[in-house]
Amino acid sequence: MEVKNYHNYRIKLRDRQIISIERNGQKIKSFVEPDNHSKLPKLYIVKSGSEVIYVGQTTQNMRTRLRQGLKAQGETGYYGYMWKDLPEVNLLIWCFPNRSESYVETIEGELVFLFRKHKGKWPEHQTEIHFHNASEDEIKVAQAIYEEACR
């Protein structure tokens, strides 16, 4: 299973806000297509250095999703990302057009399980995960993404 079609960004943060987005060593103003689309299922991995620290999924555009996770302070019971005070992270995004949110959420659960299985611990800033029984295809996609993220 090949899932090399993803975007890799370097995100610089200050005061829980995105201050810079880079792709291929170039500063850009926003996320590229299709990462900036709403209603498109996406899986994203956050890395600090070479370490995967968080796996998430969303159908929101990425800027909106990140802003919510960076700003949240628990007013509604959601405290946001536990990595929101880091100065810089790498963000890998896979988009899944013509797939359901449930499909991507299943891959997310399988992927987090693979990190636990192979690394002996959960991603450092993973605070919740939703598990579903996975099909063979979903397991293969999760394995391929795991291998790509750990390169």
C-alpha cells in the first residue's frame, strides 16, 4: 500500500498562534490544496524533531483545526493540543477524497496503536483516540502511513 501523497509543513508557533508556515523550505501564507478544504477527511501527524507526538483527523480546513486546538483553554471541557506551547512542529497531512470521516478515524486509531506497539508508548501528546474495527485495507493504509511517518 503506497500513501506517499501527503504534504509536509514546518509550523512555527508563538503564544499559541501560528506565526509561520513553511513547505519545502519556503515560507507560505497558508496550507496548500487540498489541505485547506473543509469537509474533506484528513489525517495529520504532528512531529517534534523526528518524534511523532500526536495523530489527529479532521474534516475542517487545517488552519481552522489548528487554531481551535491551539487556543482552547478548557472553557467547554476541551483543553486543546497538549503540544501547543512548543515553538515549532512538523505537520504531515494526508487527504482522503471520496472516503468517509469514519474511514479516516479508523486509520487514525490503527496508526496510534502501531506507535504504541512498535515504540512501546503512545505518542507523547496524544490525549484521546477513537477505535473502530478496521478492515484489511484500513490496517494496510495505517501501516504504510506509519512507515512513511517514521522515515
